Amino acid sequence: MTKYLSLFALLLLAACRRDVSTPKQVLCHAPEELDATSAFASFADDPAFRNAHPSPQAAEYDHSGQDIEFPVEGGANGRGYLMRAHGNTNKYLLLFHEWWGLNDNIKRETAQWCHELGINVLAIDLYDGKVVATADEAGQLMQSNDPARSSAIIAGAVKYLGANADFRTMGWCFGGGWSLRAALQLGDRAKGCVVYYGAPEQDVEKLKTLGTDVVFIHPTRDKWITEDMTKEFEKNMTTAGKKVKVFHYDADHAFANPSSPRYNEQAAKDARSVVTAYLSTK
């Protein structure tokens, strides 16, 4: 009997450990049953979503920014790419990268927004230095992302920038959801929030804690961040007593990324003018 019990224990252990070698999560719930971050990560299981993200092209950027590290409670140092504006300002825009990681395109965005808005811009690395260029790799990174670690990285970045800093947030795709999540985390220190086709938080009680309004950029051809999802977000924001403006564009997911083959120049320029006008008032 002891021999059979031992064999059973070994088989049970092997079954429990069979998936630990892969970084990809096994998501057992439908997206609507998950929080916004996990729901968006589940899209990586869809081949059509992966095919909608061709490998990014090379991007040139202004190298006058600075790669930084900062302490993060409970773990390794966080990373980011910081561009400081000319003159003395405590205004910061926090950027959140797509599922590729903090690549050259995000560094280019950092420099461009710094110059356009005249404020400091920090692109926060939620992948701890990992950058990839294929959809399969990006899907694995996104699904292995630990939200608790990412929240701790944001807290570390905020502390690094100082008690007198005030913040605006912006992100695309995976980073779009994190833009809203960071604004929620920042509370009254958040002065503005821009979400480019990211999965929005739909929990009304959480949305009630927002300290800012939100601009949401929605491509109408997006098969994952759908019109129904944006309408639900608008309804929940109204219920929470918060303001949101949704801007719709006849374009696909990732249309605003100039390093993507899916880039839609006219729609991207129109959306950028909307975002610039919004953030210039914050």
C-alpha cells in the first residue's frame, strides 16, 4: 500500500508542476469575468489578436533622455526612460508602453511629448528591461506580467520623482489599461489620463476614486476593445460621477503607433491633436 501511495503522490506532484516552465498564464475565465488587466492579457490567446500586431519597425528617437533606475519596495529596482523639459516644472507625464516593452518607439514618444507639452515625461518599464519584437513573445510577456509588481514599480517611480510632482498618464494597448490603473493608484495627484485602445476598468466603486477625467481613444475597427466596451465604460464613469470623453476613429487597433504596419497617419494625427489639446490644459 505504501508503494502505491508514494506512486500516486509522485503523479499528483508531476501534474501540479506540469506548466511551471512556461511564462504564459492559463486563463480559466472569460475576459468579462476578469479584472481589466487580466482581461486584456487574455486576448493574447487569440491568434487573430496576435496577427493584428505585426512586428514593429525600427524607430529613431532623441537620445537626450536618460535611462533611470529607482528603488521599488519588495523587489528589484524599477526602470524607466526620463526626458526633462527645459525650465523648472514639477509637471510629469507618465507613459505606459505597449505589449512590446519599453522600446525605441516609446522613447521617441517620450521625447516628442516632452517637447510638445513642455513638461517632464517618464516612460515606465513594466517589463523590467525585457523588450520583444514578435507577437508570440509579446503575448507571453503580457500574460506573465505581475500586476502587483507593476503597481509597485509605479509607486517607486512616483516616489523617485518627489512629493511636489503632479502627474498625467497615457498609454497604448497593454499600456492603455495601465494608464487608467495608474491614475486610479495616484488618486488626487493625477491631473489627466489618456487611454489609447486599452481595456478600461469597469468597477464603479474603483472608478469613484479617480482624481481626474479621462480621454479615451477608440478605433472603431478594433475587434477587442469594442464599441460596447467603451459604452459600458462611459456608463460606469457617469455612475461613478466622473467625466470621460471618447473619441472614435475609423481605424484599427494600434493605429497610432508609427512603427506599426497598421499605422493610420491621418487618424493618428487627429487623435494626437485631441490629446495635445487636452493635456495642455492640465
